[in-house]
Amino acid sequence: MNSYIRRFVAQIVNRTLFLSLALPIITPVILCLLLLTGSSQAAATQRVSLHNTELWLDFDVTDGIGISRIHDVVTGHNFLNGTRSLFELAPDNDGLPCPGNGDPLQSNNGLTLDRPVAVQVTSLVVSGYVTRMPTLTFTLAVNLPASAKVATLRLEFTNLGTVPVCVRSVFPKIIGLIAPGDASKTMGVVPTEIGGVAPLASTLGMTLGMPFSSTLDLDVGLPRSMNPIEVATIFDPDGGGGLYFADVDGDPDAGVPTLQFTLSAKEVDGFWVGEIPPGSTVNISRLAIGVYHTGDWHEAVDYWLQRHRGRIRFPAIPDWLRNQSAIYSFAGGGAGGIYLDLPGPPLANGQLITSFEVNDGSWTDKPPLPLTTANFAPPAAHISGIARNPSQEDVFLVANDGSVQTLFEYQDGPWSDPIALTGTGFTRPGGYTAPVKRNASQEDIFFIGTDNQVWTVFEINDGPWSQPIQLSTVAGGLVPAGGGLAAISRNDHQEDVFVVGHNGAIWTLFELNDGPWSAPIQVTSDGFAIPGQPLTAVKRNARQEDLFICGSDGTLWTLFELNDGAFSDPIRLTRQGFCPPGAPVAALMRNDRQEDVFVVDTEGAIWTLFQVNNGAFSEPIRLTDKEFTVAGAHLSAVVRNDRQEDIFVVDKHGGAHTLFVLDDGPWSEPKFIGPAHLPPGAPIGAVTRNSRQVDVFALSSGRINSFLDLPQLLDEARQFGTNVVYLWDYWEGTKAGGFPPYWNKGDYKPRADLGGEQALIEGIRRLHEKGGRIILYIEPFITYRYSEIGMKSGGTWEAWDATGPMLSKEPYKMDYYKMVVPDTDWQDYLIRVGRQLVGPPLDDQPEKSGYGADGILLDSGGWQLNWPVQRGGQGPFFSSAQYTQGFFNFVDRLRAALQEINADAVVLGETTSGPVAGHWDGGFSADFSFNRNHSGGKILGSPVRYGLPQVNFMSNGLNLNELHQIYAAGHGLALCCYFPGNFLYDNAADIWQIVKIRQDHADALIYGTQSYQPSTERDDVVAYFYHGSNEDVITVVNTSEDTPYDGILVLRGAQRNTTWLDLMSGKTFQSQNQQLPLTLPPVGLRVLVQEFGTPLRIYLPSITR
């Protein structure tokens, strides 16, 4: 009777004319009928069973739909203990676009069922309606064929109402799964990028699958990225069997949403969102629940492939990319880089950059802010700075052209352009400068000219800077050009300057009451110090001035004057040979009682000495280990506030670090603060801007001086065995917004400070001439609000969600417009940019000329799917499925447009996980970056390489062990950083070796099938078997960092009694029956090829290639 009533209701609500005339009258009757049919459901517990010789399922249909048994008939294991909800539902008919705001309900207590439930031995059909929304009806059909190890569940919803209903579903949402075997060994799999096979013990707190956790995901209702294979499985690694859940019908390419899985020790979830128009029925993609009796997760993947293989497509990836097996970038980093979280250098050389902290917070997480163009000053240039007053901060340095330059910021506004204080060639590029505040009205800056004399420039009352004024006139010069100086205001009447002259003596000059400067006065004997070396001066109190220097004998010395008297003789503070002769010294007053001095010794350790209340100086106190930085490195010190003092230094790897002391406590450990890949020990300026902010300044030591140097990056790539270069950060910046050029996403005009368009064209031509390929970056998801295209069209094209514009929302909040990728206007713009980057140079048609790149990488890409948005607050909303399908269509359009110009052009993306892999030529993975926790921090298997070998992942890790894991699992490498101070550079010969092996054995390692994983005697030793058309290859990796492996691999029958050659070492291994004895050092890798009598090449590492 209930089904007849529902069909009657559906016929009524589907008749538009009747609805318009009679619905106000009939609706109460309909609701009464629906409620009446449910009133008979207060019945005793009702359970129904489906079973065959493989699988047994029990459902509780008493007060809704619960599942109480998932039983493997063969092994006898029940994966559930008690009744659980089968799915979660959050329907909403408030008229807003999906995902809606409906409160979630569980299937075992929020549904009203029709009676009786239709059940047979191998099938079940149950229908009803959502209790709180009676016009939303559902039907669940379960089918378990005879002898099948898998059941399929179809869930459909019908909207009998007059307004659309948004349904957020988690199907399944089953809590409390129990794997067979030892619970502490339970394993799980959700294919996620490259990995997704991981321990699932409850103590680990791990969730597998593309994450669904942030506020953003809740707003979308789905994970914003997709798994390559939508399967979730738990299993016993000791062979006790496993349980899996799989999507059956999802086809995002056709606009059919797939179930998106996550899995933890606590529960399995399959996310789905859809809108149901009035009078319509929508089916959620069918869910499969299956078992396998052995504990081999590959069976779960095999089922998914069986259901989906006919819908999967892949582009033909050009050989020049696929066969290279690796790609090279100038630096690591995420956000468009290759995810490798090494301190990465900037692309450009010789830029003045700054980082800062505010209100004692952490150092800015933004990239260091460039204040000048590239090649402005030498990377090791000295930088000085001063807070002119509470509103203004000034910075000084000597540019590459030999001019003294200043920059300033006012009231925390943007930094000015550089201002020349002298003509070109005035002093040595990168030379020393010494600013000082003479009094409340005047600021002076001192430097040594190319004539070897002391010079000054000054400003009064914030007016213009004076012309340079010569202070010394010593015959033959007083100090080497660009040499060190110290300057200090002794008191309200006197200002002093100190230098080390050509004779190695300290000299001083002074002015009194704004009068003329004195002639130089010698303070020490000849040879006391190194000519032109740096020194520092400190005003201890109103009566005393101190001077500190590391002399020519390597002793740290001090001199002082008291009550305007003569300077004392030098006083020894350390032993002879303590610091490198001429080493810089930093010193300051911590407060009105304590004076601190800092120096780096001959072994690269930072030391401090102090005196309190005019007492004797302490013995040296070591603040870091030796070799923390280079011997005699530069230091800067500032008082941050009345509680904290900071010092700054560049370590031996080129990273800027700080140490601090708080409330006279112990000194902190060194902390990395931002600028990286600086010359080790190079000068780093520091200024306390005001009571809230501290700034540091450095000169970038980038990778190239000009786009003409692009062949240099190709040379570096070849040290790792690849000819493919990936370039980002190549585009022009904008001053608006106060961010580095990299943040100016949207315009992609070649940087002028690297030579602009013509230099990029010529640099790419030279790279091609040497046999290289180059891929350039584009960001399709966000546009900098201050870019030209952002200013012109961002407000019109930007994405709106159901609550309004997304500019002020994550990700990236106020800095970026979030763009609607399916929108054709935005697509057309990006395609024009892509054609410009890839199109050939045309000398006779410059307006149509391109730059000649070989391909494009789309940042964000696969990480930003499923967004339910509309363009600019107007027009229809794209559903999550429509947005994702629109992104795929855009990739297809872009790739076709580029290949119309260049048939071998490629499109890559940021993560090629999910269906997007069928639309472009590959991409990076974050398995060992921010996504590492989703696979347990190790690659123990690669479902995507096993099931979808056409997917072209390139990835890396933070050490050689992780790089080996990526490689052994069957994937290409994303490399960078051929410069000292990182593991890639240190292991370049070994990386070159494995890249070349993969290139020469592409038949198995790239194009072959990953047939199975030979078992080992330890979980941390992982093996993969590759079958090509001409050869078989086994890769074995020891993921342990400290334990060698001396055990066996268990092969299949076809490999019984076979001989294998390790291409890495030249060693031969012979299987005994199906067991292959094998040794492997910690973090070791073997690449074994079966010998068939044909001599094989051994790839021993070489640094002379």
C-alpha cells in the first residue's frame, strides 16, 4: 500500500499545472499520508541477511538502515562488531546551491522505511523517506550475486517537493571496522597520489585518502582533490584477508560524481554531493563492498579496474618527456615548485630582500620580499640600516655600479625605490657603509671612496641628502676602497668615525658641535689589524665609548675612552687565534647595565662575551656548535625590546638564522627565519623598526643573472641525467600589495630584471640548441588582485560561493581572486597566455611572436577541484561535478591549443592524482611533502602504478631514502638544487645512475606492468616486479635508515631458479626455487634485471660524465 501512495504522490507533484492550482490545498493531505504510512514502523528489531558462499551481509532495518555484519564466509571473519549506520545524509532545501547547510543524520535513525522490506537471499530493496523531510524519498537496492565476493549497493533519491534539494551524502559512513589478525598490524589502502598503503593501527591516528578536514572541505562538501583509484580497503598483512569499498559508476569526465574515499582505523567514508531538482530522481554512484581471502590489496584495485577500465582514457605523452624519467627545477618548494622542502634559492641574483617579524610573532611565512631588481648589488654586499625616527627606516648599500644607494619605508608603508646618494664608480661595489643618527634632526652615512678616503653624506629634518663630502685627505689614501667603518654619536655634541687604515692601525675622525671634521687620528700601532677590516663601536653609557675588533693576530680586542679622554690601549678579550684575523664583530648594549659582544671563531661557532655594571668582560661563551657557519662570518645584533635581544647570521648552508635571549635567560638554539641560499657567512643587516617590528636584509644569491643563463640550468639538470628544465618565478612583479614578483600571478610577462622578453626568447633558443627542453608555469586557480588582469577583470571573473565573493576567503584570502576555471572567458585568457609562452619566436611578426617553451605546468590544478561556485555573483552556479568537468575541459582545450602550435608540447599539473591524469601529460606529487601523513611517511606500495601505469607522476623526498622509495615504486623524479648544501647535490652521481637506468630500461620500468610485489621478510623492505615486452625488472628498496637486510624475496613460479643482475652494483643474485636471497644496506636500492645471456650495462656512479 505504501508504494502505491508514493507513486500517487509522485504523479501529483510532477504535474505543473495541478501544482500551481492545487498544491496549497493538497500539500497537508500529502504530508498526512506520508506520516500515516510511517506510523506502523514501531516494530520489533528487524534484520535481513544476504549471503552466498563467499560473503554474508546483515542489515538492521528496524528504525532506518544499519549494517550489522560484513562476514567473510571463507575465512570466518566478521569485519563489524554490532550494528552501525550505513551512510550519513545532510539534505537541505533552503534554496542555496550545494553543498547546503543541512544538519547530518545517520541512516539508522533518521529515515522512515516503507513496509515490508523486499528481501531475497542475494538481494535487498528498502525504500522510505527522510523523516524530517518527507518529500525526499529514497531507495536502497543491494545485490549480492551467487558465488560473488562483492555486493553492490545502489542508493537513489527522489525529490517530491517543489524546490531543489541539495544532498550531501557520506556513502558509506561505517564506524568500527575490525580487520582480521593482529590489530596492531592492520593495514589500509586508499590510493592517494603515488602511495596510500599504510599501517592503520588506531594509535597512529592516520587518515588515508585525499584529505577532508579543513573548513574549506566542509564548505565544498567534498575533498577538493581526488584519489586516482576510488577504493578503500583494510587487510591483514599476514594473509588473514581484507575488506574493500569501491566506487562503481563514478565518471567525472562525463559529469557523474564518484564516491571519494577516506579511511582511518575508526571509519570508512565515501563523499558525494548532488542537487535533486523537483520531481526528479538521482542515483548516487553505486558502492561495492567486497572481501578478499588472502590479504592482497591488489584484488580491491582489480575490482575497480574491472568496473572502470572502459571509461579510462590517457593522452599520448610525448617521448621527450615520458622517457626522460626526471625533471629539474632551479629550486625546491611548494606553491608551484616541486614540493621539495629544501631552503630554495631565488631565481634571480643580487636582489636586496627583506624578511620581518611583528609583535614577537614568528618570522613571516611569506617569501622574502625583494626591494630591488636582480643584479642590483653583489650577493655578499654589506647592508646597513637605521630607524631614523618612529616613522621611518633607512637601508644603505653599495650597488654593482659603485654608487651608494638608500631605500626607505615610511609609516609601515611600501619600500621606496633605490635612491642614489653618489654617482657611479664612487666606491667599491658591495662595500661597507655606516649610518648614524647624529641628533634628532640629522642622519649621516659614511663610506670609503675609490680614492681610499673617508666620505659622508647627510640629511637634515627629513630633507634631501647632501652631496658627498670628503672627510680625509691623506696622501695615497687612508683606507682601502669600500673598507669597514664604525660610526657613533658619542653624546649630544660629538660624533666619531673609526676605520682601519692602510697601515693596519685603527684611526678615528670626529666632529664637535656640528663643526668641521677633524683630521684622522691614529689610535693603535701599525699592523694591529687588517687594512680596511670591519670594526664596531658601542656607547656604553653617558661617559664611556667602547670599540671592538678582531685584530691581525686573531685576538678579540677592545679599546675605550672615558669622559672624552684619550682612548685606552687595546685590551685582550680572548686568546690569540680565537677569531680569523679581520673577522667582523657585533656588539650592543642589552640594557643600561649589560654590554654584549659577538664573534664567529675560526671553527665557525658563534661566541659571546659580556660585561655587567662596568665590570670585567666574561670569558667567551659558545652559542652554537662548531661549523654552524663559516669562520669569521658576519653577524648583526639588535635589541628587539626591553626583554629580548636578537643576533642574526647566515649558516654554512646559506640559510639566515637567528638566536635570541629573553629576560636575561639562556640563549636560544639557532632558528631558520627565511632568506636561504645566501653566501655562507655573508652580511645580513638587521634593524629594530619600532617597538613592534624587526627587519632583516640580505642580498640574494640566485641561480641566474639573466634569462640568457638558462643553459646553465640545463647543465645542472644533466648532472642528474635529464634534459628537462622547469622554470617558475620568471614573471614580472608589481609594487602594489607588497609581495615578491612570484606572487603576481596572472600576467606572466618575463621579468625585466632578467632581460625581459628578448632575453627569455634567446635563453630558450640557447637551451634548445644544447638539446634541452623547458616547461613554464601558469596558475589557473588564483589571480593576484594587483596584477594587470586582476585589476582589469578579477572582480568580474572571480568566483562566488553561496555566501558571496571568495576574495576574502581561504585559500589565500585577500591577496588573490579565486577564479572560475570552467568559465570560458578565463579559459580563453589562459590559453592566450599559454600560446604566448609556447608559440615560436617570429622576428617578422613580433605581435604574434611567442617565447618557444616546450610546455606548461598548471599550478594548483588537481588540488582545486569540486568548487561549487558562480562567476562574479551572476549566472548559474557550477555544481562540484560541473566545475571538475569544466576544469578537465579547460585542460583539453589548452593542450590542444598548444599542440596546434607545437605537436610535442605538453601540459603538466600540480598533482596528477585522479581523473585529471587522463587529460594532461603528468604532474608532481606531495607524497613526501604536505601529504606525507596520508601514507604513513613511507611508500609501501603504489596502487596507481599497479593499476594505471599510464599516469605520469614525478616526485621526490627529503632524503635519498625517500627518493629511492618513489623510484622503486615505478615513478619519475622531480629534482632540483644542484648546489652545495643539500642531499640532491651530495648524491648527484647516484641519482644520475638511477635516472639513466630508468631511461634505458623504459620497456619495463616506464611502459611495463607492475605485476606484483614480491614479499620480503621485513615490512620496511619493499619490492616491485615489472614486466615489459622485452625484459623483467625487480626494484627493491630498504626504507630503514639503520638496519641492513639479509633475507629473501618470494617470487612467482615463472621466476623459479632465475638469475638476476643488479644494475646498481654489478652483483648477481640467483633464485632458489621461488626464493631470491638478497642483501641490501640501510636506505639501499637494487634494480635487478633477469639475465637471458645478453650482456647488460652496469651503471656505476661517475662524476666525470
